[in-house]
Amino acid sequence: MLPPPRAVQLNEANAFLKEHPEVQYVDLLIADMNGVVRGKRIERASLHRVYEKGINLPASLFALDINGITVESSGLGMDIGDSDRTCFPIPNTLSNEPWQKRPTAQLLMTMHERDGSPFFADPREVLRQVVSKFDELGLTICAAFELEFYLIDQENINGRPQPPRSPISGKRPHSTQVYLIDDLDEYVDCLQDILEGAKEQGIPADAIVKESAPAQFEVNLHHVADPIKACDYAVLLKRLIKNIAYDHEMDTTFMAKPYPGQAGNGLHVHISLLDKNGNNIFATGNPLESETLRHAIGGIQQTMAASMAFLCPNVNSYRRFGAQFYVPNAPCWGLDNRTVALRVPTDSADAVRIEHRVAGADANPYLLLASVLAGIHHGLTNKIAPDEPIEGNSYEQVEPSLPSNLRDALRELDDSEIMARYIDSTYIDIFVACKESELAEFEHSISDLEYNWYLHTV
């Protein structure tokens, strides 16, 4: 007979502490609405208590704006007395932090109600609710992320980023040079430490690619047959990249569009579905003839506009779009076509999958995947037929139709009956309230460009 779950987790803690007697502290981590990691640091001796009783954090953690300020209109702040909920460890997420000078471990947490049930506003729980609908169909979701980021200098120019000097040549990169191996060599120590750190933390990162802008790179994660764990990996990878880069006297940014005129940072996700026997239900020699694949794509197409606030959750997110940067603004699809929103790779019949190419690296992976899976489930269960696939350059054939700014995206989400069937309407209200608060603050500010244009002109 298996020991009870709490005992199993205590065994995990005991085994880790025995293997790592040098560890002094443990960081307890939980990702907020924006995908920003927050939490507490405890001493080694307190780890068992965390596994037994959890830790308390306020429910308002999931109603913070990008500056870490509680948005009171969400209803999760003063309205409920800024009360606590209990956070418990997520199994198999206890690992070392390789960048720390004092030996420190980390542990991912998830929030629960006082009665032990999952807390509805934890983005991890938002995703779990959508995943459960696939469980009812006897389907397992296989997912993997591709995460883009820029290395930037720790010294900004008037608050604006600049590429870091190469540790080898001492020069700042200026060219695009996509896939150039020499550019990987310029930052080889930092990039290799990222891959080695990911391996040490059990994050399945298998490659780093030079992307199409100065000091921009992409890390590819392996497919895993657990969509929630795939998101855990993406969240932890971002934290790892930031800290490893800082160790190398550089900063990073996952901002969707840090430089005008350069490519933005994307967060592509690859998705396939496995039946009870572990077979990919999208697998086919001719994807155009697969009704299952076509229905999944049709569902994503139909819900993409309503999903945009989750895919592109910030004001800056919408600056990333443009044909020259391979960021489609229409819910089109095609085979082996990187100009479309939904690409179907066909290099192998067994590996047929959907690559969703719209979201920015500033998206919360849990909410991004929840919205995409909602579309897939909607398409499968309602047999939604997709548009015809696009061959060639989609930007010359399809007019932009997705929301092009945060306000319109929030309205689409708020009005969507389909999304409300998959994502708790109370959570949608909280998300919209938080993002509308950020948008109001942004629109209230006066930019340098406005002063340059109007101060002495009108």
C-alpha cells in the first residue's frame, strides 16, 4: 500500500536534503497572474514544516499588477480582508539554484483554499480546470514551449535597453544574423551555463538558437505529456535565464518588444494529443485529411480573438506584430508555414502537431496554454471546420483581424461566451480588472514623444 501523499512528499524532502547537505536555504516560489515569480525564502530546517502544513500567502497575490500592487477592483484585496490562503509544494520541483553563492534550493508552490481545494485564481488551477476536460475525453496533452529572450546590458541608456558587450570581442552586436553560430560563441559561457543549469534543475531544455536580432536567443524545451508541468518548466526556465545572465554581468528581458525596428520576443507552444494507448491522434501521412486535426485548428481559430488578452497581456505586447517579424495578426493556418498563426509541422507523420505562434514571451504560460486548449477542446467537441490552409506568404493573402491593442483584447475576452465555458468567469473578471487598471495608468501617463511633438508646437 502506498503511503499517503503528504508522506510521499516528505520522503522527497528527506531524500533531497540528504543528497544536498550543503543547502542552507529554500526559495518557495509561486507564479502570479503576470507569470512573475513571488514567494518566501526559508531556512533548511523549515522545509519539513512546509511539506506538512504549507505556507500562508495572501490571495491578493493573484490580483497584483505588473508593479506588484494589489488591484482592489479585483475583489481579492481589502474586500476579503487581504486574507491568506495556504500554499503547498508541487511534487518533483525541489531543486538547486545553481547561481547562488550561498547554497540554496527552490520549490514551486500552488495555492489552496482553507478546505484544501485548489484556489480558483491560481493560474495553475485555471489551466488544470481546462486540462480536466481532456481527461474526460481520455486524451493526454503533450506540450512544449519555445522561449525567446534578449541578453541586455546592465546599464541602460536613458532607461532604454542596449545589447551587452560580448565577453569575447568586447563589441556590442548590431546585426540580425539569425541562426549564426558565431553569435552563440560570443556569449558561449552564459548560454552554456543556462543549458547546464536547466539540466541540473530537471528542466528539459535541449537547444539554444540565435534569433533574428542583436543578442536575441531562443531556448527550446522538450515535449512532455503533462501540460501543467510544461508550464512549470517555462516559468522556472525564465527565472533560471535571468539569474544565470546576471551572474555573467548581463541582464535579460522577456519584454514582448524591447527595441523598435527589431524582432519581438515570442513564446511559441507545440501541442499534440495522445489517446489512451499513447498514440498521437493528429498523426497522419496527410494532415489535410485528418478531421481531428482540422477540428482542433478550427476551434483555435474561432477562439483566438477572445484569447488575445491571455496571449498578449500587456500594452507593449501589441507592438510585436508585423509581417517582417513573423508575427501573424490573423488566425490563419498552414503546413510547414512560418507566416501563419497555426503552423502544422509535417516532417514526420508521428510528430504532426500544432505550433501556436501568436503569444509573446511576456505571457503567463499557464493562461496562454489554458486559452489555446480551450479552443482545441471547443473545436473537437463541436467539430468546428477550419478555414482553408494558407500556402505561401500569409501576410499578402489574409487581412489582420485579431485585436491589435490591449483594450480591444480585454473586451473580446470579457464578451466571450465560449471562453467563459472553460475559464471561470470570476477569474476572467479578476484578470480584466487587473489589466484595465494597468491600461488606465498607462494611458494617464505622458510620454516623451508627446512632449517632443506638442510641448512647443501646438
